[in-house]
Amino acid sequence: MGSLKLPQNRIHGGNPLLSLPTSRLLPKSTSPIPPNRNFALSRGFITRTIQLFSPSFLPCSNHVLKKEARVMQFSRRSTSASVQPVTEQLSEDKSKDSLVSGDSIRRRFLEFYASRGHKVLPSASLVPDDPTVLLTIAGMLQFKPVFLGKIPRQVPCATTAQRCIRTNDVENVGRTARHHTFFEMLGNFSFGDYFKKEAIRWAWELSTIEFGLPADRVWISVYEDDDEAFEIWHNEVGVPVERIKRMGEDDNFWTSGVTGPCGPCSELYYDFHPERGYTNADLGDDTRFIEFYNLVFMQYNKKDDGSLEPLKQKNIDTGLGLERMARILQKVPNNYETDLIYPIIETAAELANVSYNLADDQLKMKLKIIGDHMRAIVYLISDGVVPSNIGRGYVVRRLIRRAVRTGRLLDIRGDGREDLEGAFLPEIAKKVIELSTHIDTDVKNRSTRILEEIKREELRFVQTLERGEKLLDQMLDDALLSKQENKTAPCLSGKDTFLLYDTYGFPVEITKEVAEERGVIIDMAGFDVEMEKQRRQSQAAHNAVKLEVENTADLTENVPDTEFLGYETLSVQAIVASLMVNGKPVIQVSEGSDVEVLLNRTPFYAESGGQIGDNGYLYITDSLNQQKAVVEIQDVQKSLGNIFVHKGVIKEGALEVGKEVEAAVDANLRQRAKVHHTATHLLQSALKKVIGQETSQAGSLVAFDRLRFDFNFHRPLLDNELMEIEGLINKWIGDATLLQTKVMPLDDAKRAGAIAMFGEKYGEQVRVVEVPGVSMELCGGTHVSNTAEIRGFKIISEQGIASGVRRIEAVAGEAFIEYVNARDYHMKHLCSTLKVKAEEVTTRVENLLEELRTTRNEVSTLREKAALYKASILASKAFTVGTSKEIRVLVELMDDTDADSLKSAAEYLINSLDDPAAVVLGSCPGEGKVSLVAAFTPGVVKLGIQAGKFIGPIAKLCGGGGGGRPNFAQAGGRKPENLSDALEKAQSELVSILSEKAS
């Protein structure tokens, strides 16, 4: 089929750009632009070629400034430079050809701000350090400590392309043109450097000059009371007042929480339909406008009483949605049809054997959902999130399940190709990974693990879906039975429909379709109530970045960073810089008090990188070297950036601010920590050698008594694998290799192959710890100087802690010796008790267990025989009810008969009594235990009475519950004292129901 050509004219019509002094602001590009400006996307069975911007105003893509041009360029710090008013003419014909791809937009944004003095920083992980936020939801999150003043700024201003995840509006994904779970936020940030004027000017320049948006199509919103921003936009930039909207606090005033930094916002909107004019224009109208750039002017601190006070350091926080800008520049109707997402949608359409171009809105929506969710799934798993039922793991699990069930709605079976037992999501994930090159280079390196994790979760969920189908059938049977009993229209409750949707992944559309085929309606109002409950819970949890100024932040003005000397020495003389009790500064602390001590220098290691903080003492002596005070340090934590907080208790004397102390680390405990930390590095290397390079760290603990290492892997390790891991590590220990520690630029360390430790943040200069030929990692922890110091290594346990995450606990060094000695002691005691040699213990224990099993089986057989004998006697107690049909009923107590024997007795009785018959038996097999069983013949079941439903309410009377099949069910309880009443209730209900049915 032929390709569909879009008109080769200017974007959305109109003449672009304002007239700016481009000789000062925009030096010509120093690198060529790819000549092809056609953007071809395959549309299933149709190929569509998208003509991007007219060459007459395509923006340049490079901001490397020539020396002479840089001098003339508008300065970041200039307060006198002005921007000329808006005109409708181009001031410069920019590069004639440019592929306005998503990757190009991202690159050009970063280059634009880099040329204006911003440091380009990498995207933070989707798993934030901030405990108040579940996932990284905004570009500013990695800078939160800087905005709060907790850590000093490393650069005056920065720019990033941040990967983000938001799931609070997941139901809107695919339904609107702009909602996503995964998106990229391009941002420029100022930490007390420039402010409102520069931020506004550059946002306009970026939008209308760099990206070439027609100036008359860009609208502005400002906070209703922000006259300063209004004046800059109108008087300095030249935006007409008709295109500047003042908006209220809900829309244009950003707050981080009840208290903390806050300030007015200004937003840039693109107008798709300028022909509608200015009258009654509503920026919230999605059919006309899209917000693409948000500027937050962080200028106030909100106090407890709600009043605002100016911040000493005013900051800028901005965000430009990459997908939104790509939609505008690529002239497509929604974000999904940009080159950032559409290739993924195209892959899904191919597997579903459909054409996106020819699809109706419902079909397109399903393809968009898959395209969106797969991006989120791939990047979350790449950043170490594995599917589970809690926290971040539940987010990725839910997204995978939504994608799977959406694929089933598209009739994708198996892998979508030939393997009906396979998985289709990995096929789509491959396309996401292919597109990841300029977003996150680590994704391709982790592709094997990502694809395996997605496949496992999909196949596991398909089984869940099949169980859900069975549950739906049962629910529909119950609804039809309820109709017969209550003479009402059969209806599936909203709660049950939501259970199918949320737990078993059943789309409500499928549930409704299947139910209607069976003549059952759905309580959609009840379903909507349950959905709203979940939505509120989702929106309330971890979907806002909290920036609240803490009391300790005040200390940053008076207490400098702590100088750490613990790599070289375990004892130093230091000055007490500050004291805190219960988080509040004090001047003096007396004996017996808990205290937090801030020193100007310290040998104590503060907890980080998985290694716990040092223990030790602070000593104060007099002129005669006599001890005046002793402080036992029990923990050390980092706070306010690089300030070490020594937590302890005053054992003797008193401690005052300004006093000199001797800070001494417990050398034995430090050595234990060093041994375990180096052993952790060896363990990671051994794991990669034995089970594969794809495994990666998911967490760690380096303690004095053990080490703990969490890693991503899909199955338990085999015994021979654990032995091989131990063997490798102990060989490396025996090699007595000298460790090498270097400080180098981060990029150099990565090029050298150094592995980053999980959850750590790194500056431009990093510390690299290397065991030559074995391990090289970025690490700030303490380590042995020679592997021989570790002495020995032993794995204590290996277990799963979450789906796809395993945990190894091990001991090394002194803890290894203690562990071996303890095991030897217990083995000697066991040998003495069993009167065998150590090598004979296993055989002896196995023989004893076999004898025990044989004895238990004999006892069980005797109990069953006794129960059957009792049952044969009880059979004569059965009585009949009913007039037209006689039904035999037997309800009896069988004393302390165990549950299995009670079941055998019921089976014997139901086979002995003529059909129709109903038997209910109860017993107390132990203290605080109740066993119940109900057995009905086919004749009773045909009357509409089911054993599984009957026995449940009876068991509740005994503090328990249960259920089972229509003809046979078991239950239990915890209140033996209620058993007699429960059996009486069972008998009376059976007689009542059966009498009515049999009359």
C-alpha cells in the first residue's frame, strides 16, 4: 500500500518566532544537522511519512558557542539585558534540515542550558533515596536536599533529562492524549543563582527560537498575584496581555507540603487552534491547549501558621514534558504517536495482527496502554524493582498485569507468534530496550535480566487469569442460584467484580460480556465505588514530593562538614562542634544522658553503602591526663549532607560544646566490618561468575557479626552452586591479594569497569576499591588491606525475600571462627546424645525420622479404624425428614476424633445411608481446636443445598470457617465450648431446609 503524505508546510500554519537579537543570543551551529527531515513511521500495514517543520524555520540542534559569539551572548547574570518585543518575522533562518526526534529534542534541551552555564547531570534512578516518595515522580526530586539546604549545592545551576513514574492517573492512560505512567521531564534548575527573569527569558527563547514554536501560539499562565512574572512576560518578552492568564492558587502556586519551600508558577501552553480567538479561551481545554513547560519560582518558606516568608536562597525548578514537546513538533494528534512511543505500539499491533491506522478508538486505546506500560515496566525493572505485592514491586506487577490482560483483549495468545505457551510482553520489551540508547545506556546491559523477569511474571499471571476464570464461573453460578432463592434479578456485586479486576486481572469489559451471556447483570455503581476507593488510596500514597524544612537544617549555618579521617587512623583529637538532645541543640550534657555529638573531625565511619556505623568512645582528659568524661558511641549517621552525627550515652562526667575530645573507634569491631565489607565485594564477584553476569545487587548489610547480600535472581541457588561460590571466595582469601584504593573521576571509573553499589549516590570524584583480578567497585566503605585478613568465609543461608530477589547471609573473619566453633560444639553434643560419630549423624537421624513416620502412620490407621467403628454405631441414629421424599439426617459429636479420621467417618456414613442423606459431624481433636465435616448425597445437592456453603456459618459459631465442594466440605474452629450449640444449630437448619424442600 502507498504511504500517506502529510502536507509539507509550517507546523500548524502561521509564522513562527519572535524577533530576538540573535547575533547575541544564537550563534550558528558548529555541527551539521542530518539532512533528512522526513520522519517515517510504519503503521502496521500502512506506512505514514510525517513531514516535520518547514525548512524555513527549523531550529538548529547545536549550542556549542564560538568564542566570539559567547562574549556577545545574553549573560545568565545580566540584569540589564533585555529581550525585544514579539514580532511575526524570523530573525534568522536556522539550519535547513533537522530530524525533530525525541532524542534530538532531549539533546538540544540539554545543550541549550549547558551553553548557558548549566551543568548537565544524569537522570536519577526511578528508585529514589527519599523515603517519603515511592518512586521518582519529578525532575527536582534528586535536588530536594539542596532545595532544603540539607546539603550544599555542588553547582550553581543544573539541567537534566529525568525518567519519571506516576501511576495515580493510570486509568487515564490511553484514554487521553497526554497521560502516561512513564515519561521524561526535561528540567533546568537554579540553586540560588538566577531567578525569575532569566528563567522566563530562556523558557521563551528555548520554545520559540530553539524549537521554533510560532510565538502567537504560545500562551502563558501566571499566579494571580505574581505581578513580577506578568510584567516580565508582557513588557520584556513581549507576550500580549490577551495570551497571559492569571490563575489561582490551585493551578499556579506550588507547595511542597503543609510547611516548607513554595512559590508561584508560570506555565507555557501550546495552542492547537488559534482560529478560536482570545475570547473565553480556557487553558484547561485539552482539545485546544497543552501545557508543555512549567516554571516554579521557589521564593517563599511556608511557616506553621500559614504565613509566607522570603527564602534566603531563591531557587528555580522547571519541567518540560519531552513527550508533549515531541507531539507538538512532530505534528501528531497525541503523545503516543511520537517516535518515543509509537514504535512500541507498532510492535504490539503486529503481535495482535491489527493495523493501528485502521483501528477504532477502543482498539487504539488498548495499543496505547501497552505502549505506555511497557516503557514503565522495562525502566523500573532495569532500576532494580522486581514484581511483588508491596511497595514499588506492586507498581510494576500491576502494570505488567494490566498489559497482559490488555493483550488478551487484543486476542494476543502465547508469544503472539507461534508459541502458545510463551509470553508476548518480552517481544514488546525488546523494542523498548532498542529505543533506550539515549535514555539510559544501562538498560541494554541489563536486557537479559529484564526480559527474563517480564516473562516469568507474565506466565505466572496467565495462570492467575485462568484461576480467575474459574472463580467468575462460580460467582455467576451463585448469582443465578440467588435469583432462584430470592426471586430477584441475578446480579454480580461490585465488590466481586472489583476482586476479579484487581486480584485476578479481569477487565470489567470481559466480566460484563461473560456475565451477560449467562443472563447476569453487573453492579457497576458498586464497582465504581471500589475503584474510587483504590484511586484515592493510590493518589494519597507517595505521589507528592515533600519538602519540609527540619529543625536540623538550621545547623548547616553553624556546623561545617565533618572531616573524615577513618581511612587512615582510628583515633584523633577533635573539637565538639555541637550537641543535641532529642534533636534540639544544647550546650552541655551530663552523665547518663543520651546525646548526639557533632565533631569537626572524626575517625568514626558513618553508616552508608550498607555498612553500619562505627562504635567506640569519646574521652575528655585534664591537664594531668586524667579522664574527666567518657561518651560511649553506639552509632554514627550522616545528616545534612556530610555532617557526621555520633549517637551515644554519657558514661562519665559531662560534655560541652567547644571541648577537645579524643575520638577512638573500637578497633575490633571496625576490623569485623572491614572483613565483611570486602567479603561482600568478593561475594558479588563470585555470584556473577557462578550464576551469570546479569545478576545484580538489590541491597546489602555489612554488620559486625555478619553480612547480608540481596541480589536479583529468579530461582533458589543449588547446593553445588553455593559450594562453588564459597570455594571461589575462600580461594581468593587464600591468594592473599593486596587491595588497591584509588580516587578518580566517575567517568574514568565506569570506563575501567567499576561496579556501582546499590542505592549509592556518587559525585564527580569517586573512590574505587579493587581486588586485582577479582573485583572493582565504587565504594566509600572501609576494607581490609589484604584478602588474607578475611581468614575464612561461610554462607549461613540463602533464601527468597521477594519475587525475583534472593538473599545470602554469611560470616567472615572472627565471626566465621565463632560460627564454626558454635557448629562444632552442637555437633559434638549431638554425637554424644545419639552415641554415633559425626559422619554417622545424618544416617542416624534419617533412621529415627523413618521410625517416627512409621509409628505415626500406625497410630493414624488405628484412629481411623476407631472412627469407622464409632460411625458404624452412629449410623443407626440417623432420622428422616420430609413427607413426599424421606431424607436421612445425621448430626453427631465424635469426641476427640482428629480431622482426617472425622473425614473418613463422614465418607463411611454417607456411603452407608441411602440417598438422599445429609451427615454433619463435629469433634474436638485438641485443646482449642474444633473439626467439622458435612457430607451430602447427590439427592440432597439436587435440592439446592451445598455442603460448602452450609458448613461455613456453622463453623463461625466455633470461631472458625471453612468450605468445600457441594457434596463434601470441611471446616475448623477455635472455640470447642461452642461445638454442642453449633451442632444443634446445624441439625435444626438441616431439618428446616430439608423439610421444606422435601414437602
